[in-house]
Amino acid sequence: MRRNQLGGQIGTDPIFTPTSHTGRPPPPMTAPFGRPRLTLSTEEQALFDGQRGPTLQKTIRAVVDYGEIFGASRLIPLRGAPHHAVSWGSRGIEPLLRLYRDLADAGLRTYAPFTSNPKPMDPVHLPMDPDQLTALEGVFGFMEELERLNLELGMRSPRDWSCACYEPEMGNTPEFGDYLAWSESSAVSYVNSVIGARSNRNPIGIDMLCSILGKAPYFGLMTDRGRQATWLIDVRTSRLHQVQVLGSAIGLRVMEGIPLIVGLDRFLSRTAAISNGYFKDLGAAIAGNGGASLIHIEGVTPEAIRWGRDLLRDGFETYVVDDDEIERVHAGYPNLWRNRHGTPKRVYLGCPHLTVEQMREWARRIIDAVDAVGGSKIGIPTSLFGSPYVRSAFKARHPELADRLKELGVTIPSSCPMMWCSTPLEDAELVATNSNKTRVFTTARFFNDDVLTDLIVTGELSKGVG
Amino acid sequence: MSKPERGMTPRVFRGRPVFTGAATGLAAVSSIPFDTCASYVDVLISGARSGLCRDTANEELYEHDLIDTILCIPQTIGSNSATTLWMTLVEQGLAPRALCLANSIDATVASGLVLADHWIGRRVVTVDSLGLEFLETVKTGDTVKIREDGTVEIRPTESN
């Protein structure tokens, strides 16, 4: 066993940058310093005064207090369905489980059936040896209780654990203009940016309380002004680079600012970028490396199509990204493996969870590469992570690819690769990935797709890479 | 900005009272953002009943017992599981007595302290937006007195 190198950062969204963690910066605080009061409707005031019981009273009071801290003016009704980030039943979430138990005992349920982030383990599709299983069951000893409480409080079904809940196969897909109180950073970024729904990045606990109330504090990314761009990102690259590095470059620069990206529409069609996961991975990389939970892309995302460069706020800053800048950012990624030149033990692809098309592309890529060298098995344990719905759809639409992947030894788990990398398992060391989010939040190393393909086939890093 | 002079006279700063209340105690100061999960990793992972800071990256506070201190920091960073960690710290009496933040409070610690306030019934007095000069002035071991209106008074110890 190794001690977690990141100091026990178990969770899905560690943020190591000094930001507000709400997805955009708070307004500057100026005197007088008193907390602004949030205006309540008559019905909300009745809840606040305890007329519908002490648990709902605590619920609305906590949401109101939280909102007032960030300058919310009122509560706003939520639409669409909730999605929650808490998916790991570790010792650290015991107080939250007691809060959940309070809510369930009071007979409360969320305003609509909700989905949740992926579990930390998938023993069926990501097999572990008995020692590993015992170790992880020790770390995540409260999983059953979390799942039971989630289902009591309104979780849609025991299958509904995935960070990419908005994929059509899973179907928790909000509509343009829906107000939400989601918490998973990559999902918040996706629904804000690609769909035009409105959600702040909510902390765990507050997401559930808002879902119980069916209302959330109105501030930040829920407001028109909070969605204006504070950065113009001028993409001048000669080609469409790997999205994960572009996203990382933007995230590291804008932090919690809101970027309007221009120059990407030379390479992207909206439809293709949705199905091949480009938007999903771009948003996750930006949110993971910085903290922004909304991106506008000129000519592509709905608010950028509607308002164009009028989205830019006065005094916006500009960042030019060219081929050299992409190279500079990529070259700056640290190698956090303790054995810096060790041979990788696993390849993990799918953080955030893959789309069906991404699964198809990786299947084709791996099969072609193995066939090219006349192989019959992959050279290193490799997993393509996706929701149970996406896995089923992939198998149904591409049965020959799914069968061949299975023969080669590629697994398709529905758990969270990043959380697995955050465990004290010896095997969690030396993971290779193409996910910038996993790179930022664990000790996994980032490689581009060509290097990973070669690694999957040979089990070794190409000369000059390691 | 020139470094503020330190004498024995108290210095007073004004911030935003986030969780209002009065508190007095000894300062524990970090000039770098406070990583909650890394600092309390023993509580998070093994359930230790300890307030010792275990963040090896934080040279100023490493091995410092933070229970009942006035924790003076720029702001916090780290995993979203810090929300429940703050609840645990408050519930088990391991939390600092108060937080003084130079910058705006972030969502993770705000939610943890909101939930502790309402579900556990215990409040960690918190003042934010105190400014960087506050952080440059206060030293570990100074006596810090917080008033309900967000005024923070620093009384330097002689050794500082």
C-alpha cells in the first residue's frame, strides 16, 4: 500500500487553485460588509419559519445562508433533474450521511429523480484481486448506506451513476435556460456551455438540499451578468490539437474567468463535437485546471451563437493560443510517479465518462493497432470508462467491436477512474491516461492518444517518452 | 506594499462577518492557501481525533495543533470532500475556534460551516475579505479578538 500522495483528496473535484469553487469569481466585497439579505416569497418564508417542520426549516435556512454568502438575491425554482457529486462512501462523508438520514426520515425527496457521479469501484467490470478488494472496501465502507439513502431520497435507479449523466443514453439532459443546482464540475460545465442551462458549481450537501427544496440561490452563473465572458481566447493553432491540452492551457490561464473561445469553429461542427466528446473533455479540462464552469465557443455554443462577441464584458482580457503555446503547456506537466521512469501498470481512458462514439473510436484504434502487429492480446490492463447506459448502447450498436475488445482484454467499467487513482492501492500508482482532469487530481501521467495506443499494444512506453 | 510595522499596539482590521460571533484566541497563520483535506488527512482517512496539521506542503502549520486556534489564511483549497470534513471537525471538537480569511470565503468551506451551523448546531466564527495586509500583520501566537461586526483586533505577543 502507498500513502495517498495527494493527502487524502478523495472526491471527484479537488481544486488546488485559490478560487471560489462556485465556477466563477465572487463579486469584490466592499464596505459596508454586512451580508446582503436574500428576499423570500411568502411560501419560502413559511418554510424558513418552520411551518412545515424542522427538517425543511434547517434545509431552507442552510440554503439561504449559503446563498447570502455569495450574494444571492433570491431563490429560483429548479427545472430539469438533479445530478449529485457524492458517490464515494468513505469515512469522510459520515456527517453528510447523517444529514441524508435526517432528510429521509422526514420523508423528504428531491424535486425530480436524480442521478449521481460514478462509484469508486466496479468489481464486475474492473476486477480486483482479493487484497485490493478488501482494501477498497475498507476505504469505501459506507457505499451501501450511501446507495440506500440516495434511493430513498429520489435517485432514479441503482444504475444511474455516471459523471456524464447528460449523454442521451443516460438521459439526464436539461434544456436551454433550465436552472439547476449541480455539483460535478465537468457536468456543470457541459450543461452550462453546450446546452445553455444555468448552474453554479455547488458544493456537496448544498446540492442535495437545493434538490430537496427544488430551489437554489440565484447568483453567479445563474444570472445574465454572471455568464458574460471575461476572457477572449484566440485560438490560432494550425490544427485541432488534442482537446485535453487546449482545455488545460485555457483553464490554467483564466482560472474562474469565463472564456469566449474564437477560432475553434474552423475545426469543429457542433454535432460532431458533441458526439465525439470534444466539448465534454474541453470543459472538464478547463474546469479541472482552473475552475471555470462555463465556456462560450464562437459560432458553436448556444449563447455564443445568439449573442456573439457581445458576450464579452468590458475590460475583458485576451489569451492567444498557438501551436507553441500548446507545446509549452504540455511540456510543463510534471511526472508525479514515484518511480519516474517506471513502466505503467494501467491505462485509463474516460474521465469524464466516454460517449458511445468515443468508445467506438478507441475500440477501432486499439483493434487496428493490435492487428497491425499481429497480436492477440493487449500489453497492459486497459479500461474504457463509461456509464452502464453507454456501455449497453456501445455493445448494441457495435457488437463486433465490443466482442473483439473483450477478446483482447479491454474492460469497460462504469466506475470513476480518478477516484480509483486516489486510493491507497499500490496499483493506483503508474497509471497512464489521456484525461487532463485525472492528471491534475491524481498522480496519473498524461500522454497523447498516439503514445497511449502504442503503450496499450506493447505494454511499454515508446523510446523517448518515458 | 511595504511590510507593515509591528509594535505592541493592537492593529485592527475590518472584514465581512460570514458566520457572525465573537471569539478570542491565539492565531495560527498560513500565508499559503490552506488545503483542508491534506491538513486533516488523519481525520479524513483514519478517523483520528486530532487537530494536528499534517500537510507537509504547509511549512508554517505542519504539526501545529489547530484546535481552538484562530486560523488566519488567504483561503482554502482542496477536495470537495472538505465540506464534510469541516462538519466532522466541528462535530468532534477538532475545528479551529474561528477562521479569518484574507480573501473571499470559498464554496467548500462555506458549505461545510453552513451545514455544521444548522445540522450540528455549532458555529465556527468566520470573517473573510480581511485583505492581504491583515495576513502580513498577524503572526502565529498573536492574540486575535473577533467582534460580531467583523472587526478583528491583533495583539502581538512579545516573542513576535
